Amino acid sequence: MKLYTYFRSSAAFRVRIALNLKGLVYEPAFVHLAKGEHRGAGYGAINPQALVPTLEVDGKRITQSLAIMEYLDETHPKPPLLPLDPLGRARVRSLSMLISSEIHPVNNLRVLQHLKRTLGQNEDGVNAWYRHWIGDGLAKFEADLKNGKTTGTFCYGDAPTMADCCLVPQVFNAQRYQCDTAPYPATMRVFAECMKLDAFDRAQPSKQPDAEK
């Protein structure tokens, strides 16, 4: 397996966690998003979406982090990232999508660059945007965890799932932008439990070979 990744990409971070949880060995291929390498012809031939991550397996390529994680779960089912029962799977997918479809898209790198370069926002304006949408999304996530009868040690039950793979990178982003996470105690409790596990710790940005300050 080869994973096209970037140390700060939260989507790639999710997949690194999933690969680690399943004990799968992969070759990292680094795509520097801040330098625009994802927009070059070379990477465009690998992933026409010009996004990371891309997972290459036996010469075949899979894009989009949730699709990759579901593929990994179907081909390497233990330990599972999704529960076996349909309601449980729907619950984990719902929590995962709250992050991947609601929080992440409005705060990813190309949106922040557009705010700055095209719309003329200064650094304070960009950071205010980021913190607003992080707060909005994490408040929803917090309420969902508190009201969910299946919340356990982790987002769902007492073993990490795809939802935890999505949550941890988002909290890292919140901390990087100095967002106040105190209003989200249930979320931060789950985050802390995740970070006790080697699979999450090894996947974090600062421990990647391409990490920069």
C-alpha cells in the first residue's frame, strides 16, 4: 500500500490512524499542499481531484478519506471501524460526516487561502472564520455525543471507530488555531482516550517524516 499524504492534512491524518489501528504497513508518498504540489500535473495524473489522501493498493487508487476507511474495513475487517449492525454503522457514519462534511469543508486549506488571497481577509479575519466554524461544528458534535445512548469510552462504544478517526484530526486543528475547547468536555474526553492509543499518537502531524514547524 502507498498513501499519498501531507502531514497537516486532516483527511490524510484520518487514514493514517485507520491504517495504524488495523496494523497495516504502508509506504508514504508526500504531497506538499502548502507549496501547491497537489495542483501539479504529476499528482493530477494520480488523483484528478487534486486532493489528499490517495491510497494506492496493487496499482489501483482510492480517493476520499471516508471511502478509503470503508474500503480498509471491508478488506481488513479486524479490528472494525464500523459496527456490525446497521443502526450502529449509521451512527458512526453520521458522526464521521458531521466532521468530514460539515466542519472540514469550510475550514480546509483552499478555503482559507481563498479568504486571504481573493477576498482580502487578513490573518485575524481568517482565524476568526476558522474559530467560528470550529465552534459551531464542535458544539453540534458535543451535543450529539452527550445525547447519544451509544457513546462510550470512544465516540461509539468502547473501541475506536471511524468517527474517532475523524474527530482526532479536527481537534488537532482546533488546538492549532487556539480555539477554546473547554465548552466540549465530552468531545475532549473522547479525544484524550484516543490519544492514549499508539495508533492515534503515531499518526499525528508532528510525528510524520514530512513534518514542518
